[in-house]
Amino acid sequence: MASIRELLAARDAGKTICPSEAARAVGGEDWRDLMQPARDAAHELVGLGEVEVTQKGEVVDVTTARGPVRIRRKG
């Protein structure tokens, strides 16, 4: 969750990140195995009211969304 928070803090308001960016920040070259944990962390942050997960600009449930998603600060 910390890497998602850090990446979003470095972006302008309303800008998004991909879960893969957080996975890469934590795992370096071995980031692919961290994609599901990154999505899980995004889900936890949604539950805390900190972020929204979007797909094609629409807010989605990251636990059921298929394919690429983006994470943005809520607000």
C-alpha cells in the first residue's frame, strides 16, 4: 500500500497510476508476481476511502475487473 500512496503523492491531483508501477517499485525485475498483491493493496485502499480504481475512465471493483485498471486518489 505504501508504494501506491507514494506514487500517487508524486502525481498531480486526478492523475492515475497502474498497479504495475507499484509492483515494479517493490519488486524491481521480478515485479510480475506482485501484480495481484498490488491489485489487492488497491482494493484495501478503496476500502479505506483513499483511492478509486478505474477502467476506461469508469470506477470499477478491482476484485472483479478483468484487464488493465488504473488507480487514482479519491476526491
